[in-house]
Amino acid sequence: MFVRLNFRNIRSVILVIVILATYACSNDEIRSPANDSNDFTQKITFENAHLNEPSLVTQNLFPLADLVENAQQSVVSISVDKVSRGRFFGFPDEGSGTGIIISNDGYIVTNYHVIQNTSDIEVSLPDGRNYSAEIVGLDVLTDLAVIKIEADNLSTIKFGKSSALRPGDWVFTIGNALGLRGGPSVTFGIISGVGRTVQTERGDLYDMIQTDAAINQGNSGGPLVNDEGEVIGINTAVYSGAQGIGFSVSSSIAQPVINSLIKEGKVTRPLIGLRGMNTTNTISKRYDLGVSEGIFVTQISPNGPADNGKLKVGDVITAINGTSTPTMSEFLPLLWGYGVGDTVTVTYISEKSPLVTEIILDVRP
């Protein structure tokens, strides 16, 4: 029995040796501990080299702190006393917002809703000086307003082209968030979308910029700034009940409005004399329109420009002067770009037939 047990042990040892020898022969090279150590060192060095390289994000990030430092010199805090419409009607209700200095002699742009129904407007400059402001002009259709303070040699900021924006572009906001003391609040994010239509209690806002940079109460009227330090939007709204969804009036919409408010105290817009809505697949099928994009005409003002141009209810406007108008977001900003008295060529579909007419624009009351 004792000899048999040892024999089994010897067989086991021999089997292990054979397996090890076979494994060694199946490899072209048996690595030494020195080689393993060297490979390990190379791996660590390689990984560390990647850690030291800037990521795709940091390679493209702009010098945010420097841009903020420059931009905030043109951003002001706005405090207002509003006449409450609530249960305590007639008592002033303090509110806050943000403004952008647009001229060195004291013109400031902000949101209409920040200063509507105000009895007093106070502007605080970045250097701590406070001024009373007067309303220059208001425009409810874009939620913009221009106010004026009696000050000189103020810092201004350049406006950029919002038409060049793409989803994913870096942006930041500066504003008087929640009315907090100690200077403006800065948030950072990207462009989430462009050409948005936002429904508000004052009407629809068109050609809006959507961003995930936080826009909080008090930020309204502040700038949305690109990676060149230029204003490409004016913050106006945050989507209630959702995080990371804020909206700004695009600079392409804001700039002509601002100029009109400064020059005339109001915005004079052309009138085409109709009401319409976006054509959808559902509407197209219901009314057998033969087209799924364009402005579906729902009302024509008697003896107005559209009526004189032979448009009628049920027609679908597809272009103005050769520029397509698939939705109201494209149609209205395009229309507002023309002047009172201008003649525009309107392409439309009527009873499935493509037609063209010329319309002389009137003045919007």
C-alpha cells in the first residue's frame, strides 16, 4: 500500500512536469521577470501620457474665466417695484432681472417682462454705482425692452451672429440669479437647439435659442455669450418643471428690435393681413392640401394686403421672395425683415395648385 501511494504521487509529479513543458514549448518566447517588469512600466507610462494629454473637451474649451471677466463689465442688475396683479393688488412687489449695456451713454437692453407694470426701475452697475432708469421702448412680441440711465463712459459688449450657431457650441450666461448679492452668477453649457418656438402667456416667441446653461429667476435680460465673448442671445425664459432647458432671444431677432426701440421708442412691423398656423401631416390629410409644410391660412383680414393679393383661407404659403417658410418660426422673422410698403412675392398652394402673387405690406397697428 505504501509503495502504491508513492507511485501515484510520482505519476502526478510527472504529469505536472509534462504539462509545464508542453506550455513552454507552445510559446515562441518565455518572458523573464525583467521583461514583465519593463512591459508593466511601459504600460503605466503610456497611460500616464494619455492622462496628461488634454481631452477633446479641454482642447476645445475657451478661456471661460477671462471671457466672463470681460463680459460682466457690461452686465447690470435691475431691481423693480411692480404693481401686483394678485390678491394684494395695488401694493408694490419687488422683482429683479438683468440688463446688458449696449451703448457707453447708458442705453440698456433687458426683457419686457422684467420691467412691465413697473413703478420704479433701479440699475446697479458692476462698479457698485446705482442709477434710476427710464423706459425708452417696449416690444412684447420679442419680450425685449430698452431702458436708459444718465451715465457716460460705460463698458459695452459686442453682439455676434446667432445665425452661425450650431447645436453643441459652447456658451455661458451672466445674470442676477435670484437677486443674490456679491456680483453676477455665471452658468455654462452648450447650444441645445436653434429656431425654437416658445409659447408664453404674452404670445409665442420665435427663432429662440435653446441652451442647457442654467437660466434662473433674475437671469432674465442677461446675455448668452459665445466662445468669442460676443452676445448671441438675450436670456428670457426657462422651461418650468424641466431642468437644463432655457431659452434666449437670438441676436438676429434682437438687434433690429433694439435699434427701432432706441430710434422710435417702438417697433414698426409690416402687416400681411392674415393669420396662420403650421401645416402638419394631420392638417394636410384633413383638408386634402397636397402639401405637408408651410403656413396654413386660417383667417384673412378684409381689404388687407393678403386679401388684395387674392390669398384665401385654406391656402398654404410656402415661400416669400423665394425663401421657404415651412413653419411660423421661419415665416414671421422673414416677414418682419421687410419694411412697410415693400412688395413681396408670395408662393403658395391653393387647391393643390402652386401659385404666385405679389403683396404690398401695410403697417402693423
